[in-house]
Amino acid sequence: MTVGYGLLDAAAQLATGRLSAVELLDASLERVRILEPEIHALVTPTLDLARRQAEQADRRRAAGATGPLLGIPVVVKDLIDVAGLPTTAGSKVLAGNIAHEHAAVWARLEEAGAVLVGKANTHEFAYGGTTEPTRNPSDPSRIVGGSSGGPAAALAAGYCLGALGTDTAGSVRIPANLCGIAALKPSRGMVDATGVVPLSQTLDTVGPMARNVADLDPLLRAMARLDHRPVAAPPLARVGVLPPSGSIDPAVAQAVDAAIVALEKLGAKAEPTVLEGFEDSVFDNFTLMGYEAHRIHQAWADKRDLYTPYVRDRLAEAAAVTRAQYDAALEAGTRLRARIDRLFEEYDVLLVPGVPFPACPAYDEQVLIDGTLEDRDTGLCRNTGFANLTGHPALAVPAGLDGVLPVGVQLVGRHGADLELIALGAGLQGLLPPGLPEPLRLD
């Protein structure tokens, strides 16, 4: 049975009665049955709950209820509380932790009729750029990215049509680029993070993820309780193109070039621009993250031995960050935000490279990027962390394949213009090559 390539396609079929929520769930669970033994995206499947929710969605629709999320299968990252279910943040530190209340974002999606297929894997406490043992559906020998790698893999594999992740230095956008799906880091303050395990209060955001850019719209509206008035893509006159903050794989460079051509077809004049402080922004991000993460994790200091060595080492390094270094990073973020706001006096949107390389082999700690050997985790974040510092919305757009491996780009918009950015990104995606290899497409 064809259920449609994305959330809005399935929602249209549900609205006309061509498809029931139970049938849609069955199609999703069949993908889980076939692919999950190799992909490992889910840490807490919720199949019985999903069945009850799908049946309820069908009853609600029969009684006259409507809405784009009614009956849509979703997953949430295992940092997000769902009452009665474990929230482990991917760590033994929180083993046995059961949520007593819904996180604000899940409460809103549940109210809208979403069907929870499961809680998806995360890097431990979201403090890393990979999501072990989750594997990339395009090539299971490759990383999925992180830290929202479980939701990204579940979407790419077709387990669900929407997902909730978190983003502190790129954690919805990185796995989105590597898995061939779409994700938005919303404007700072737009989405309530109550009930979400924190990493850095300054940088954390909760963002929607989907198989298509357009599908992010109903998810964000539900998460942020935005009104349902249609939002059209704003007219484009000028696009500022930021260069990468270092080496970039030729396939990613080609994706940026393809996006420039597509934006020009949409009526824009694309021109290169510069952003002072862009290359240093990843390190300012890491400084803020480390300082705040160390203080958050003092609550579990007596469980130090339960952390993975990777996170334990990162927290030990973070303990050395001084208040003066933290304040300097905050000031750098404020300056960077002002510079981006000035760019928006000239440009309607910014085009930025995404992850500078396709998914690398699992467990490789360094990656070769166009002849330059680089630390993998720094490379993953160096084109994304700036938007967490400044609070601007940043959208990951699938932009084609390098063989079977997805590559992507980012669009950055004015603070608060998230829906307009999604509308623009949907138009851009329609002019770019598919972001998923043939076996993973649902149409």
C-alpha cells in the first residue's frame, strides 16, 4: 500500500478517507519490523499505545475532527518526557527514570492527534555528534549523525512521518543532512522546552523533523501553538551565500551550487557574503555548552562511573571552562547575532553549507574532507553551531545524493520568521534532487 511520501500527503489521504490511521500505522510498523534489527533507531517502541492512539484518531475523525497531525505516526527523541514512559537520555545514569508528565511539546502533538510509534535514540545526554548504535538507513555501515540521530533514522527508514528532536549545536540539522530528511532549529524562545532533559539552557532548542521540508509546518505550528493562517514563501530578491567554515567535500559543494541555481530559479540573486566570527562560532558554542552542561550534570556527580567514557571525558574537559571564558563566548554570540541581523538588511535569506561531508564510516573519530584530516565531531558542528549562538532559525534541506549517501544545505532566516523559512525551503527542495536513495522512498 502506498501511504505517500510525506506527512502532508498522508494527511490528505486520511482526510478523504482513502486511508485510516490504523492502516497508516500498520504500514509504518511493517517498516519497523523489517528495518529496525539493522537500524536500531528506537529505544522504547510504543506499539500498544500507538495502536490505541490510531484507533482513537479514526474515531475522532469519524466524529468530525480534523487536523494535519490527526493519525500521523511520529517518534520523539529520548530526552522528551512522555508520561508513563522511560526518559533515559541514552544513559545508564537515568536508567529506570519514568516520566510523570508530558513534555510541553509532546502534550501539544498528542492533543493534535499524533500517534507515538516510539521514543528514538540519542547520543548520551545529547552531548555528541553521533548516535550509537543507530545506523544510517542509506548505508548501515555509516553514522547517522547526532545527537537526534534516532529520529532522523526513523524518518529516513519510514517508521514515521514526523519527529521531535533537540538541537544545541546542530543536533536536528546534522542527522537531517546525513540521512536525507528535513529539520528546523526554531528561533530561540519559540518552542517551550519544559519536560526536555537539558544540555545547555542558552543553546538548547526543540525542533521538528520530517521527510519533507513542507511537512515541518504543521509540526511547528502544533509545537509552538502558532495559528493556522497560511504562510507563503516571501518574495526573494537577494540571497547571501556564506562560504563553509573550513574544508568541504566536493559532493556538498555541488549541493550548495545546486541550491544557488534553484534559488535563482525562484527569482533570487545569489551572491557571496562574509560573516565575521563564523569560523570561531563552533568553539564559542562548545564553550557555552560545556560550562552549562558541567553545572547541569553536577546533579548526577555521584553517578560518574555510569557515564560512557566519551561523555565523562567531555564533562571533565567542560569543568575547566572558566566564567571569564563563558562570558567571552556569550559576548561573541551577541556580536555574531548583530552581524547576522545586519546581513538581513541586505539579504532575504542566507544559504549556508550543511554538514561538510556525507556520512562517514561508523566509529571513525577523524574524517578526511577534500584532502584535509579533521576531528569528526568538530567537523559535524562547524557549519551549524553558530545558529544556536545567535538564536536565528536554521533549516536543513535535503539536496541530493553522493552515490547513496545524502547531502544537504541550510537556510537561515530572520528571528521569528520560521514559517516563512519553511515555505521558502519547501520551494527550494522541489527544485533539488531527491535526498533519499530509491529503497527508502515511500512514493
